[in-house]
Amino acid sequence: MNRELSPSATESELNFEGALRPANLDDFVGQQKVREQLRLLLNAAQLEQRTPDHILLAGPPGLGKTTLSMIVAAELNKPLHQTSGPAIQHAGDLAAVLSALTPGEVLFIDEIHRMARAAEEMLYLAMEDFKIDIMVGKGAGATSIPLEIAPFTLVGATTRAGLLPNPLRDRFGFTAHLEFYSDGELEQVVRRAAGLLNLDITAEAVAEIAGRSRGTPRIANRLLRRARDYALVHRVDPDATAVRKALELYDVDDLGLDRLDREVLNTLVTRFGGGPVGLSTLAVSVGEEAETIESVVEPFLVRAGLVTRTPRGRIASSKAWQILGIAQPDSV
């Protein structure tokens, strides 16, 4: 019989979503070097009672860039304003955001490499001198009016740091490169989330989830919830067997490859003989955007040694052929 969630159950789920994000650097799992660097930067700024340097967080999706921006604001005890690069398509969009900031506020811009060029140029002056130039009028009669803005700390996040123009990248006082997590770190993430869910999960089940999480905490938390759902619906204990059955249902294999990963590998091997093949051609062949393939799928496939990027295009490794169970031609 289907049951609707009660208000208390719905509220519990919403609270869980928020509770998954650590509130401070001490609770944040992994990225030890980055945490130490951030702690030093923030503590020094607080001791000197100044606004911390601007911070750039670079790395694949799901490693904690948004969470770290929230932690920066929490550690400074300052408000956080969140926006994204795609939402800032005109200089006026950025001017509206900057002019509304309060002293010491943390401005988080996700996917900052996707900002409009005119907005980037306005941001240069704001980051250095805490002022912007507003253009009034058009044509020969247009005039520039300088506008002072409150000192702020910009936290930019990007999955593709190489697309940031050098003038913008150079204005960040600290750049952190987030790395994929080890299985041991992911087990800590899963145990913490299981505790928030009041889920009595076995060590073997935790290891099973961590091993299939592609080095990414966001995926680990997602797989844990799917395993929790399976155990709840089938009224079984959340042990390693239940986890394996749940993840098999959701097409997540032992390596953490999902449907799209295997489709990319299968297309690369069967349609293009293992490559090389260009990114755009590969993306069209699997019916996905090139940016999705490059920023979501490829980082893990390259890290797992399944795909190699070359100037001529993407090439499937011998390991990829073996995983697909297809004999690799001698010429490949």
C-alpha cells in the first residue's frame, strides 16, 4: 500500500539534506591539505581583522566546493550570498549583486568560468579595489560613474579552471585544487551520513558503497540513500548483500561505472574501434552534451585508466576492452 510522507517525515528528509553538509573545517572529511591552507588563510584574516583573500576552488563535480564556500562564511561568521556564472550574463547582473553585499560578506559564484566576459571585466576592479564603474547613457554621451562597494570575499568554484581568463585567475589570493577521495575517506563520509540517517549499516556495506563511489562524496551519499531505500522497501538489513542488489538495480557496477559510463566506453570501442575520436563526435554518438562528457564522465574514466585523452581524440585503453568483454584487435 502506498503511503504519503507525513509532514514530520518530509521535514526530516529536508533536515537530512542540510545536515549532510559539514558546518566547519573540523567536520569536513578529506582534502586535508586544502583544509589546512584554508584554516591558515581564515585565521590570519581574523587576527588582523581584515577581509580574507579571494578563494578559487577547482575540481570535478561533487568534491565539496559548495560546502567549502559555506564553511568559509561560517568560519568568518559572515553571511553568504550564492549565485552562479550562467546567471550572470550581463555586467548589470553582477553590479546588482555586488552593490547589495554587506561588509565582509562572502560571495560564492559557482561555475565562475561561465560568466559573461563583460561581467568578468567588471569583477576585476571589484576584487582589487572594491569598486565598480557603472555606465550611464549610450553612445557618445555615455558616462562612467564609480561606485564604492563593501569589502567582500569572493569564493569562486569551477570544474574547468583552464577556461578562466588569466586576469581573473590571477586576482584570487588562494587557489585550491580538490582531489578525488580515497576509499578510506569515502568510508568516513558514508559512516557519517549513515549516522545522520540512523541507519545501522555494516562495515562491509560501507566499504561496498565507498568502492563504487568514483572517489566522490556526493555519489557516496547518493548510493547510501538508494541502499537505504532498498533495505526499507524489501525489509532487509542494510548489509553488503542488500547494497549490492540495490546498486545492481541502479546500474552501478563494481567499479562505480553507471549506464552513461558504459555507453561511452561501448560507443568508443564498438563504433570507433577504440579511437581516437573527437569529444563532440563522441558526445553526439551517445546523445549527451559535450560538456557533460568532459566534466562528468571523463574525469573518472581517465582516472580509472579506461580512457586516454590525446591531441587526436579519446582512446579506449586495453582495460576498457577487457571490462566490456570484447576482444581487442591487434592493431589497436
